[in-house]
Amino acid sequence: MNDETSTARDVMDPHPSLLQATDKITDGVRIIMEHRYRNLPVVDDAGRFLGVFGVNCLIRTVLPKAVLVKDGLKTVPFVRESLRDLRQRLADVENEPVTYCLSEDIPVVHPDTALLETLLVLYHNRISIPVVEKDSGLLVGMISYFDVGERILAQEL
């Protein structure tokens, strides 16, 4: 057994793609589609983590309002829509800032969070997780399943 304890810092990507709070939804869509990301961290002008912009927001944006209301429709086999209808809904909001649909309740880890605790957060939340400095709130990296897999596979036995 190795005496060295690994942390979130050891598996994070220190240079993740990210969005500024002032970026438009169209910018976020372009980056998500280009790289096939599920979400992107959003930061303020000082680099402090604000939340994530992701594909769930995009899906929510193109769905009809009736299926989104609390206790609303659970299935919609009687609703007929085209891809053009969905594109129009997206066009209606694409010039809004990404904060229009920011998810702020995302769990984060800190650079010194133990590796196993970090992996547990990743496992339970099933999305890439932000690595945020405790005191400053600065985003210092992101951790995805791929980042972890690469680091594990790179280890000598």
C-alpha cells in the first residue's frame, strides 16, 4: 500500500472549458455541442464558481411549458411537434445570459478533498464536479469520469 494519499487535485483538469456569467446561451450550446459536454462551469469576472450550465437546461428550454409545471403532464403522446418547433423555443432564449438557466445546487469538492470522497461525490451525482477553493470560491478545476479514468490507467502497478 502506498503512503501517499491522493486528493481531488490529483485527478482534476486544471484548465476546463468554462463560461463567464455574461456569456450567452448560444455560446454555451456551441461549446456543449462541439465537445459533447453534459455541463460547463460558470464563473464570475473574478473566476469564482457560480454554478453550471448544462444539457438539462437545454432540454427544459425546448420542452412545452405544460410538461414543466409542477404536477404537470407526465407523458405527452398527444402533442405533436417538430424539430423546427423545438429550435424556435431555443432561439427565443439563445441571447439570454447563461445564468438564465444556471444550476447552483451542484456539489463541489476542494483541491484537498480526499480522492475516495471525491469519487463518491462523482458517483452519486453522475456529472462532472467542480473543484473550488474553500476560502475564495475560485474554480480551480473540474473532474469528469474521463479525468479519473485517465489518471488511474496511467498509474504503474
